[in-house]
Amino acid sequence: LAADGDIRSIEVGVKVRSDVNGSITGIRYYKSSTNTGTHVASLWKADGTLLAQATFTSETNSGWQQVNFAAPVPITAETTYVASYHATNGHYAGDTFYFTNAGVDTGSLHALKDGVDGPNGVYIYSATSKFPTYGFRASNYWVDVVFGPP
């Protein structure tokens, strides 16, 4: 996945839902070699309430990165959550129009189609981690949750 040329500090994320109650134990994101600096993962309710946050450590130069929360976060079926991470120096992965025609389903977990519950993926420019509310052309920023049983 290619890195976006944007060098501004940004929070990027994805809206997800589950068909069943469960827990989110961590967050993953895809990193290019130009996506440098400290990265902070956040899990939010759809209203912007922060549920959990963790700083990525021991990141590799590129590829999928994962951080686990201090404790699993219980989630409720059929409820929208936002998984995001803060890219201090930009250069996040992004594919425009990815969520335009469909979401992504993995078992009982769903990354929502753009428009099902507002835009998907989401972003906000900020010097620090902040709830991402804006959408840009149904972009996938390659953020994912680590999902498990309740």
C-alpha cells in the first residue's frame, strides 16, 4: 500500500459494527516507511466518547502494526464504533472510493459501507489524537480492530 503524500498531523480511522457482542482488544494499521513518528491508537463510540487508547511500540519500518489495549473493551452488537490512529507526520495509507459501493465483512464484524452511518473512513487534522469526524471520498485508511469474544 502506498503512503499518501500528505505530511500534516492527522487522525484516520474506520467505522465498524459487529453482529454479536464481543470485545476489541487492540487496533492494527498499515504503515509505510515514510509514516514516521509516534502513533496512538484510539477506540471511540460513534458519539466521540473515547473508550480506550494505547501507544504503538516496537513498530517495524513498514507493514501491519498492532497495539493491544490494557484491557479488552466490551462492545455491543449492532452499534457503530470508530477505530483510529494518530499519524504525527502524515504519510498514512489511503485508498479513495474503497467504501463507496460496499463495506468489508469478516465473519460477524463489518467495516461499514460509506453512508450507512455517515462517512467511512474518517479523519481529522489535529496535532494530537482527536475523534475523526470527516470523510473524504469513502477512503480506506487501512485501520482495523482486533476483535474477540466478550
